[in-house]
Amino acid sequence: MSIDAQYPQATAALSISVLNAGFLGWAECAEANFAEAYELGQSAIRLDPRYPNAHHALGLVCMWTQRVDRGIAAFEEAIRLNPSFAAEPDGPLPDPGVLLSLA
């Protein structure tokens, strides 16, 4: 990102990486990581609102931070932009609201 701060693919991927570091206990302060991951996810969407991975990244962050309504909206937008985001190798995924309620 130091080469191109306007790169939504890198921003979305970094959002997921920062989220995982907090979730897996690799960060000193998980809450700070979750806040940064949320900001990165929103930034990726601002950079390219048509990039489904950006919405998916924000949906993942919201899933782990109990932002259920925002997470559902992000997952639904990712699916709207690219229906392959609804695919699951062993069958269809449950409704995003069901997934978020389990988190």
C-alpha cells in the first residue's frame, strides 16, 4: 500500500489480515485491530464500491465485531456484485443473518 494507497484490493486484503491478527491473538490489543480492520474495510469500499471483496472484507469484520446489520448489508452487496460469493463447495451458504447471529 505504500506504493499505491488507492489500491482497493490491497486495502481489502489488509483489512482481513488485521482482523485475523486480532481474532487469533497475534495483536497486543485485539480491539484496536478490529477498529483498524473496520476502517480499512470501509476505505476499500470507498476506493471501489464495485469491488465485491471490499464488501466481503467489511462483512467479515462486522461478523466478528457484532455489527450484524452492517455485516449483512456488506455480505449481500458482495453477493449482488458477484453471485459467486454465495457459493459454497458443499452447497449453498446459510442466510448471512444466520451466520452473523452465530458469531
